[in-house]
Amino acid sequence: MFGLTPARRAAAAVAASAAVTVTALFTAPSAAAAPQPVVGGTATTTSAYPFVMQITDVSGNQFCGGTLVAARKVVTAAHCMVGETTGGVRVVGGRTFLNGTDGTVSTVSGIWIDPDYTDATRGDDVAVITLSTSMPYKAAPYASPSDTGVYAAGTTARILGWGTTSESGGSSNQLRTATVPVVADSGCADSYGSDFVASDMVCAGYTSGGVDTCQGDSGGPLIIGGVLAGITSWGNGCAEAGYPGVYTRLTAFSGLVTAQVGS
Ligand code: ARG
């Protein structure tokens, strides 16, 4: 299923087995999958991007990202939250490094998963976490249902996360970021066929690959024009030529998110 891994407690620990699966599925992986730093990015900080949250287990192991959209509300991917319980998840804000002890750790009082979610490649990959403690960080605005213009092909989008820095590599201790162009829906359908559900997903990445989100970045933000416009969801491997990253098309879900933010 295009290298998609379900939410895992230790993204780094499963990276190796995920890579084996990818190799088994694709006997001729792209030679151009550039093994660089997110893949192909640069190190950054939560001071620069205060809305970026680590989602961890109770031991502090990061397994997904999230975006603070209100003091006590975090948007993430449904596939990150499936099988999780409020007692088993923590959200960490203001912590640039995975091994840091700074920032704010909140327990979770609610997890809403889009009730239509079944699998990331079928869409509906959105969840909203309610925090027990307010995060003292600036929340990100998110795209409204009418903001569909943000997805014009070629528009620059920013990706962020602590995920693996290559398809078969380990997680990054420091938050990373990169920019990637939005891909036309027709182009993404060419890559992924019927697994690309245009109503629910948007793709971003270079035709030649090299820059992408990867395992562990899921649930984190795709920022376009200063607003949260996507959620890291899935892809075929990472940064492979011809296979852009697939993100939840937030405009299709902002009504649902707003209902949760107000609840
Ligand atoms: N499903 C992955 C996760 O759980 C994210 C994969 C993104 N892949 C990509 N090629 N953009 O972390």
C-alpha cells in the first residue's frame, strides 16, 4: 500500500521494517531517492514554527506530528490516532529536539477521528486531539472550506516534522522543514491511480523527487500561504521521483475541524 505505515509508537524503530516492505513491493526502487535531510530539508526550531507539535506515547517517544490550531486543539492524521487512547498519548509543544526536556507536555482529554476514516489511501485522514492543558504557543490558522485556491498547481507549500530523513533512514532529533510545490490533481492521479482521492487529498513534491515528508512526519502540517492546508498522510516510499507526498486536503475537512475546535 505505497509504503504507508500505520501509526507506531516508535517511528524510528519501525523505519527499517517499513523499508523492507517498500523494497519487497517495489523491486526496482528509484535510484534517485536522495538520502538527504523531513527528506531534503533543513533544520529549524519550534520557535520559528510554534504551532508544530510532537505527538508521543507516555514514555515520550514521538510517533507523529500535529498542528496547534487553538490553545487546546491539535489537528493530526486519523491514521496516527487509530488504536490510541486518551491515556496513551501526549502532545509536546515548544520542543525542537526529540531528546529535549523543554516546552510543554500535555495529556489528552479527547481524540476525535473522522468517522469515515478507514485507510489513508481512502481519504478522511484527519483527527483532532483535545488537550488537557493549554499550549502557550501561537496557533496556526487553518484553511477555510472556500480557500481551495491554495492548491493551485505549483504553489509553494512548507512541510515540517521529525520524521526519517531518507526512505530507509532514522528520525531526525531536530525539527526539519522544506518547501515543495503543490502537484496538480491530474499529475497525482497519474502517480497513484485510484488511491489518490482528489476530493480528500492533495499532493506536493518535485517531479524529480528528493524533497518529501517521510515516516514519522505523518499528522504534521502542510502550510500554504501561511495557513494549515494539509496533513501529512502517505506516499510511495519517500522523495521518490514520480511519487509526490500525499496530504489530507484540509479545505474538505475544515468544517469538521471547526466543529471539533468549538466542542
Ligand atoms: N505515513 C507516514 C507516517 O505515518 C507519512 C508518509 C509520508 N510519505 C511521503 N512520501 N510523503 O509518518
